Amino acid sequence: MNRPLLAPPATGLIRRTMTGLLALGLLLARAQAASAAWAADAPQAPAPSGLTFRIAWKGGPFPKPLSGRLYVMTAEDDARQAPRFGPNWFRPEPFFARDFTNWNGETPLVLDGNCDGFPGPLAELKPARYQVQAVVRVNRDTHKIGDGAGNVYGPVVTADLDPKRDAVVALTVDSAAIDRPFQETSRVKLVETPSPLLSAFHKRPIKHRAAVILPKGVEKGSAGPKRPALYIIPGFGGDHTMAFGFLGSPRLAYANELVRIVLDPDCGTGHHVFADSANNGPRGQALVEEFIPYIEKTFPIVADPRARLLNGHSSGGWSSLWLQVAHPGFFGGVWSTAPDPVDFRDFQRINIYAPGENMFRDRAGERRPIARRGGTPMLFFEPFSRMDDVIGWGGQLGSFEAVFSPRGADGTPRKLWDRGTGRIDPETAKSWEAYDIRLVLERDWAVLEPQLRGKLHVITGGLDTFYLEGAVGLLQKSLAKLGSDAQIEIVPGRDHGSLLDAELARRLDAEMTARVKEWLPPSQAE
């Protein structure tokens, strides 16, 4: 449950307008390939009743009809950031959405009181003056909304909104978000390659993507000695563009003498965590069978399991630990910080296996918090779940279900909890056991123990912002009982953001360097 340790740098994405029918039409046609399988129709032009938004595209018909999700995002009248970049987890503004199919660009899309809404229905919107912006989301390969490449948005409009009055607010969409070209440097390189495994699963072209950080003095294609590698997985919302942050932050100054590869875990359902799943496809298999061999052939990297290390924070912390456990002989060690729940008996303080358990309320009927600042709860599960559902796909909670749940009869991930009542479905909870890291280790320990000896390192804060320390504590007890040499640590007083500091970075650097010292030049290995 998490944002990345570092937000993607402002330079990581460009948010500029692409005008002109030809350029935008071609971009939208490419995005359509990612949404063609989506079928959730809704009326295109109902008669207005109450507050209604009418969203028009002025450029003419599209090369192919589009299917996706329509949003009307709002912000306070004096907000400095455009509404399309929401919602902010800790300061969410009202927004509204619905699915659509087969939009050709000629007939306006309509969003009215029948739409999904956060924090509640459109009829409950507080009358006020708002900044309003429309987004048409068609890219099924990113969790991003207003800045997801190929998604279309319009200008910000200031409007007085009152759901009790019949009124039509006219909005337009005329610009498409695009990714800023990756600006390589002498040390930071972009690596991309098609994935046959993932493309076959999703029935559209899917690429692997990462940024490679070379040590000082090491160049791509260098004839010098090869170096060991550290594969780094960002948290939810992060991607490979975070690589540039590793060059300037003391908190990230570890494994400097290794080749560091910052992977891109972003996908349409949120964060795929490099786990093979019924909904996201063979993400782990594709990484170890396709992408890592490609990287090792392309860059001066030692192709030896002992020289492949893993690291990640938050959702990336879970990902890195999962990869080490799921592929114990392929990787040589993991340093996981503040991982997502590693024991589903404490899924952010909820035991999903307990009979009668509820995601919204505890046994005393109290609201369940999902995030805190210090000791004060700041977010609660029920409204956060509502926000996630209005997002539609790619939200944090839905991201968990996309990985851990089987595919339902409707083709979407099976829901763990009832969205209205919070009641947990025990059959779905049972299926999550396959991804419960503590449980996997216990069940397969006889086979895993010799392959994981000396490889497991997990560190989290005792006041984790998202209540993640409880699951780490259960994992610690389980591994101790098994006789594991795993290093599991809970740092008192540290939260999700303060855990990793310069001191911990120096410690990680020393431990990782010691692990792979036989491949490092003598001066770096000492």
C-alpha cells in the first residue's frame, strides 16, 4: 500500500499538448489497441437532468472508435496543479467517472448523476466554484490517468457547480499526454525490448523497460571487467525514470560499484510486482527468461546467479522479496525495505483468512485505518476503497487483486471484499494463499532453505505509514521458528518515508558489496 520512496522526477514525464487531427488521431489509434477488449457500454447523450457534463472532441472523427473510461476531475478554485493529475491519496478532490465504448469523436460523451463518484455521488457534490477538467482514458498499459501516454485531456475550466440545479457544463478534450523522451547520459541508459511472453498473453505488443545506471568509469560495451548487478523495483506509482534520483540522493547511494537496473513495474492494473498472475500474465517468468538475459548480453554485467541482487521499497519491496523466493536459484540476495504485506494474516492489520472478517470495520465496529501520520490515522479503508473503484482500474487496492486474485467470470480480477459492505469473500481469500510470502516459505521450506541461505534481508519501520510492520513481524517470527538465517528488522520510530536514510544506505552498500566482492575491483571490494 504505497507511494514510491521518491516521486517520479518532474522531468520524468512531459505534459504537453499535441494538437492537430492527424497527430492525435494516430496516437489515439495506437492507444485503442490496448483497450479494444473492454466492453462496458453507457448511454452517449441522455437528456440532462441535474448537473451534467458534456465532453466534446473538436478535431473530427477518430481513425478507429475508442473504448475506455471518462473522468471529470475537479480541484479547488485556487489549486496550482491541474485537476487531471489527481487524485491525491491524502488530499483527494471530488471526481467522477464512467466507462464508455465505441466513441468515434463525433458525438459528445455525457457524464451525469448515474456516474461513479468520489467521495460520493454527483448529487452529493458540495456546491462551490471548482476547477474542472475532462480526461478520456484509453491506455490500458499504465495506471496513470491524466498523464498516461495516449490519454486525452482538455483545458481547465472554472465553473460554479451545484448538483441541485439543472445545468450542462461543456468541456472539451483536445490534447494527448505523451511520455517525454528518455534523456540518456553517459551513465544512465534506457533499455527496452519486446516481450514475446507478455505480448502473447495480452494479445498486443508489450515491452520490457528499464534504466541502467553504470558505475563511474564503466561504459556500455566496455571491454573491461564485468560487474555484478542490482535490480531495483520502485514502489507504486514509480517507474524506471526514478533512476536519475539514485545519482543525487544520499538516501539512495548504495551499490554504486554495481550496475544498477531500475525496472519499470507500471501496468494497466497498477503495479504488477513481477509476479506471474492470472490477470497480469507471466511477469516474473518474462523478467528472468527474457529481460535479464537480454540486459546481461547488452551491458557489462556478470551473468551469474550469485551476482544478481534485488532491492525495492514499498510495493517494490514486496516485488523484490517475491522474486527472490519465487526464483531462489536465479538471484543471489534481496534487500527489501518497507514491503507491502508479506503475511496476509496482517494485511494492513486485517487477517483476510479469519472467518467473518471485514475490510471496512474491525470486530468492535470501528473504522479500519489504512494510513497514518505518526500515531494518528489519516486514511480509512472504506473511503479509500471507494476512491479506488472510481479510478476504475490501476488503483492501489485493485492492483493487489489483479496480482493475487483469479480472473472472475466477467474477465476482471475477482474481488476480495464486497465494495458495499466490506465483507471478505473466503474463497477469494483462499486463492491469495499462493502469494502469501510467509505461507509460501513455510510450506516449501525444505526445498527453499538451502537456496535462500544468506539471501533474505527485510527492513521496515516500526511506525510504517501504511501499517506494514505487523506483517513483517509475523514473517520474522515464522522464519525464526524455521531456523532461517534471514535478517528481518523493524526499526523503531521510522515510517514509510523516513526508513531509508543516508545511514541505512551506507549499511546496504556495505552488505551488498560484501555479497558480490569477488567480482569487484580490489579497491571497491575492500
